[in-house]
Amino acid sequence: MSVSQHVLHLQPRSFDRQQTLSFNLDIAPTPTTQSVGNDYFENIIHYLSIQEPHSNLVVEASSSIEVFPQPTQPAHESSAPWEHIAQQLAAGSPEIIQAQQFCFDSPYSHADADVQQFALESFLPGKPILEAAMTLTARIFDDFEYQGGVSDVSTPVKTVLEMRKGVCQDFAHLQIACLRSLGLAARYVSGYLLTHPPEGKEKLVGSDASHAWLSVWAGDLGWVDFDPTNRVVPQDEHITVAWGRDYGDVSPISGFIVGGGSHKIKVEVDVNTSD
């Protein structure tokens, strides 16, 4: 490779549920130019340009993050009916414009009639939005098989629905498409997930996962996260890096390479806790 330029979404966000205390990037070879900024969704992004011949690019990101105890959420069944939330979003009030932008199809999360019908099996008339979203989360977990190698980021949502298998980004894209097909606002969340070794085994370095889940906008309750891959409402073992419309907005490393040849990607994630 003679030249490469990249945009990195690797620095975790700071918001009400977590605070990034420190962040460091080690890059080899050393970039010719490097800068930091924010994207449209206020995620932190790092730009880098390498303008010398190189056969490898190694990016190591390390963070220290404080994850706060989650506030007690109201019972899902006490949230507003989903149709009421959809009507709020359709009304176009200026105060919810930030949520409204997540109501529309995006390149990697596009709904069709079959996706909408799948969603409606959970979103029955008058059902509270969070209860319906959890029902949909559980159905994806129960009815779909987690299997790598059967999809990639460009796999359409309708194909995932037909195959009933995929990985975390597929399940997040599917649930987002379901929600948007009903006029609801949903955003894609990228981050890390603390995993636990089998009983009696040591935790292996690099054994944790880069992960994806989603948030749904629930009116006065704001954004509420759901993880269909694990059938949970994310708590303190989910670390948020970035959010956007879909994976394309928050890819950990994107850019271009000039110089020919094939290339391989290797990713390792390690999440450790401290008292």
C-alpha cells in the first residue's frame, strides 16, 4: 500500500450512562497527518492519513470508561402506546426533530412489507411501546440463529428475515427496520460487550466482542436500548462507542487504500472491569 486514509469510530462516547475518562490511540506506521473531530451524530472521530509505503496497518485503541448504574426504568407495560409515539413523530414538532431523523430507511436498514408484517406481530394495537419492543427483541432472539459467515454488512434486512440467521449487526438492522416501518424512531448503537469465560476457565485476552444493538425513542422516556442478540435491555456490561442510522454511520474503521494487493482484517477486543 502506498497511501491510505481512514476515519475511526473508536473513542467511546460520554453521555448520561457512561463517561470516558481517558482514550489513547497507537497507530503503526505513524500517520503523516492525524486529527480529531465530531461527526453529524456527535460521535468522536479520528482522521488519519498514511502517505508512505506500508504492508500493515495496526490500530490499537485503549479506553478507561466509567459506566454508571442504570436508573430504574418504568415498567415496560406502563410506557405510552406505540401508536401514540408514532403520531408524535409524524406531527413534526421542532422539539423532537433529533428523534424524527431516525424514522426513515437508511442504506443498511431498509424495510419492506414482509418486515412490517413481522413487526406488527409484536406491535399489536394499543400495546405499550417498550413492551412491544421487548417482545420483538425476544422473538428475534428466539427465532433467529446466531451464525457468522452467512452475511456481511451489505446483506439486506429482507434476506436476514428469510434466512432467520446472522450476527449482531444483522439483528440490530432487522429490528431497526421493523420499528421504522411503523413510523417509530430507532438508531443503531455500536460498542463493546463484556463476556464471561466458562466456569473454571480463565478469561482470554481478545475474547470479548465488538457488538451492536439499538435504541428506540419512547417519547418522554427518551431513548431506550434493546439487544436482540442477547435478549436484554443493555446495562453496565454494554459499552457504547457510537450511534447513527446504521452500521455505515459508525464503522470502526473506514476509508480507502491505494496500492493494490489483497488484505486481511483481524480484530481483537478485551474488556476488563475494576472495583
